[in-house]
Amino acid sequence: MSRAEKKGLTPELIIRLIGLCFFAYLFFGFMLMPCLNTLTSIFNTTNAAGQRDAFAVIRFFLAGNMKSYVWNSLKLAVMLVITVNIVGISIVLLTEYFDIKGARILRLGYMTTMIYSGVALVTGYMFLYANDGIITKMLVEAFPDFNPNWFSGYNAVLFTMTFACTSNHMLFLRNAIRGIDYNTVEAARNMGANPFRVLWTVVLPTLIPTLFSLTVMTFITGLCAMSAPTLLGYDSINPEIVRLAGSSTADEAFPQARAALLSIILAMFTIVLLTVLSAYERRGHYLSVSKTKAKLKKQKINNPVANVIAHIYAYILFIIYMTPVVMIIIFSFQTYSAVRMRKLDLSQWTLVNFFGQEDYSYLTSRGSYKIRKGAISGVFSNEATLGGIKLSFILSALAAAMACVIVVVACNYMFNKKHKKSGVVLEYALLFPWLLPTILICYSYRTYFNNTGIWYVGNQNLYFGANVRMLIVMAYTVTKLPFSLRMIKASFYAIDEELEDAAKNLGASPLRTFLQVKLPIILPSVLAVFALNFNALFTEYDMSATFASTYGTSYAMVIQAMCREEGLYGYNVNASGRRCASTVFIMIVSGIILYLVYGVGARDLSERRAAREKWKKFFRKFSGKKEAKA
């Protein structure tokens, strides 16, 4: 044994020390320091005479209209808790608890918000209900006095986000209902209780922990809303923070400090809510069930009137969910004139919104016609759109991969140090970003790293030029660490400790045990987390808007910018059509990823073997027929 090994300087120890140093660098350099800088910037403002006035921003907040942004966000969050829970609970009950005809089709419609969200979803609703939307034009034609600008502001944001935020109910509440023991339901029915009384007294009480978690997360979502308020014209906190971040003292009084104060207010609300949620979860909730658990059977609604009302309500919701999706798909194959006029032209179908280019001829102010080469172009032939796709794809893939790698290494360390404080400290450090709103983290990065005085990043201005891409990747990664930790940590509990002991008894080092024993077991879960992270980041708009620059323009921002300038000087004539095609592309990518995660990835070993044997049998049969013909 060498002297180095006697002192304990093994390769595993060296790797562990490097890892701990990296985590310390990540936590202090990219989580703690930028946020502390934002907090202290509130009290570093100066007055007109150049004197430091620590409470100038706070006085400005109390005396000015900044309170209205906080109140608007609170009002939206409270109302979303009510509307999202009503719609979310009802769609889960209609598809999983009650016996409703066509439940499978209804479920697919209700789950469409999982394949497109954020900017894509909001623009889909605007395509129908905005002042030039399809349904709004129909209403104006039918009722001439109808206000074409009805879909804007608070009501429009509430309506859009109500249906956008039910995807969590379809994921988590659906699983909770499917896990209910049917024996308890059947016992209540045998005692003479009708289906609605059973639902109220037996089923819903078992769902309270899940509903409480969903309520808190919905409240935080409404409080930190960005895409819908920005596009639909509602003055809430996040859009105001982004606006102030791009302003200067020449335009208005200390905008950066005001943005910091609003960010801190958001952080305070988020910390309080997550603390309440954690305390509630620690209380524990247990349900006494029979030893032999029975699968839940759907309940028939015996009252014919109630049954008809339930079916009507279910299909009205289905129409609301599906209409934007269907219209976007159809109009993505329409000409630019049909898309801009919001009128279907069934005689002309085109793929130009996806592929190819066409010239556009338009009349100038001088009365002469001018041809703009390639002004009509598709998603995959437009240079700016294709550049946005490539940038978003690369940055999202890098961030999703980095988050998974960091969390896997951290979880391995935490499980090896179960009873030591270092493992607990590491876990809380990785959960730290969950205590803060995403906009606070991004704003802190923008202000803190927008100078050359940060020594631990090589005195480089990370917000300047192409460096902003590294800043976006770091922001993406940090914000995805808590979710990745919560998902991947659960997969480590599935590792049998006897396998690890057996590897150690055979002389395998900890590093080899991790690579050859643990990693293959958790790899499906890690890939699933990577897919979900990538799915969320690929169409991300909120963080990208904070880092808006020439070198950091994401896919969603490219589409929005083009649609705002559609047809200006003869450029981007079919920007709206290309946005429809982009949304279809996003749906396809998201759908494939969700199928791989929740379809193929959710199968157990027996189901995978059965599917494999089915395909083998099919190919043998197919090849046998070909040989017979030969």
C-alpha cells in the first residue's frame, strides 16, 4: 500500500473533495451571492443630491402605484386557486371516478395542456378570443354591439390560466384517485349512500393532502405568472420586474432597486407558502384501508338529470380545451392571408408555414409594387426561427443534463452519508432555489454578473455578448435542481442495499459500485427527469425575457418578436402562420417526450417484456409471409 493510500488520498476521496468544492462553488457563487446582492441593492439607492437613502425605494413603494402590482398578483393567485381547483377536480372526477361516456377521449382533450404551455398556450387562446380572433369575429358579426377587446386584462388572464394550470391535477390528483381503495367506496355504497355522498364523505377526505399541495403550487403559479399577463395586458409583478430590469435611471426613479424590491416581495410570499406546505406534509396523513386493496371502479350517476348535466359539462370543457389545439393545427396549413384574416380557406392548403420560402409583393407608399424575397417562410426555412430552435435546443439540453448529473452525484453522496450533517446540508442547498421565484434568480443573475468585478467567473461580464448564453444555462440549471432532486432521490430508494453490499464484498470500489450497480437501476428515472426538464425549458419564455439580448433570444421570444412586427416593411408576412406551425412542432416534441416518459417509461418489467414479445411475434409473422410469397 502506498503512502498516499495510507493517508486516505484514494481516487474516490479526491473525486469526493472535488465534488464538494464544486457544490460549494455552485451554491455560494450562483445561488446565494447573486440573491444577496439583489437584497442589498434595495438599500443602496441614492437621492437627487447623490446621498445614500436606504429607505427611498420603500417610501416610493408605499406612496406610489407599485402596491397595485402586488395586489393584482395576489388577486389573480387567490382566484386561480378557486377556479383551477374547481375545473381540475371536476375533469379528474369526470374521467376517473364517474362513469362518463367517452372518458378516454375526454381525458386526451383535458391533457392537451401538457403538450403545449406558456407562450404557445396563451397565443393559442389569443388566436380564438383576441380582438381579431376567430370566435371574437363570429361574436361581433352576430352581435354588432359586442366589444371586440373583451379578451384582455384580468378576466382574460384568469380564463387562460384556469385551463392552463390543470395539468398538475391530471398528473397528481388522477394518480391519487386511482390509488383509492375501492373496498371503502363499496362499503359506503352498501350502507345506502349515493355516489355524490360517497364522493364527499369518503373520497375527497383522502385527497386533501394532494389537494393542499396543488393549491399551494397553484397560488405560487398565479403569483409568479409571466406569459399570460405580459401578452394579455395585465399589470402583475413579474412583467413589471422585467420591464424595470430593462429600464434606466434616465427613464424613471431607481428602476433596478424597485425591481429588486418586487422580487424580494415575491420571494417572501413563496417562502411562507412553501414553509406552510412543508409543515403540513410533516404532520403525516394516513388512511386505514383493507389488507387486500381493490382497484377503484367507476361510479354510475343514477339520477338521469344529474347524468345529463355531467355529460354536458364534461363535453363543454372538452370543447374549451380542444378548440385552440384544433384551430392551431388547421391554420398551420393555411396561407398567410387566411391566417391573418382568421378565415378558413378550404380550397388552399400549404406547407409553407413549415417548409419552403415564397416571395411577397406589396404596394409601397409611392404607389409602386415591390417584391420582398423570401418574406413568406416556414419554421424550418426561416433563419431567425431556426436559429431560435437551435439555441433553445442546445441550452435546454445542456441545462437539463447538468441538473441531472449534479443531482445524481449529490443523491449518491447523500445516501452514502445518511446519518451525517453534510448530506442534510447538501440536500437543503439543492432545494434552496425552490424558496425563491424564478424571476428573482434570473434578475439577480442579470444585475450581479453584468460587470467585470466577479473574480470567481474570471472577471468576465456574463451578460455581455455571447456570454449571456452561459448565464441562461446556469439559470436553467439552478431552477431545475429542486425538481430533479425530488424525482431522482425517490429512485434511489428503489436500490436494494444488498446489491451494494454484494458489490463491496466482491472488492468493487465505491465509484465502480455506483457506475455498474446503482446507475443502471436509476437510469430510467434520470432519463425521465431529463426529458421533463428539457420539455419545460425548450419553450420557456419567462427566464429568457429577463435575459433578453441579441445573443440570448430563445425560440419563444423569436416567435413573439416576429408576430409583433408581422408584415412590417414586407418582412415576416406569415409570422402568425409560422407561430401556428411552431406550436404544432412544440406539441409533437412534447407529446413524444411525454409518451416516452409516461407511456413507455411507466411500464413495468412484465409489460416491457410483453411489448417486446409482441413486436418480435409481429416481425416473425411478417418475415414468414414474405418468405412464403418468395
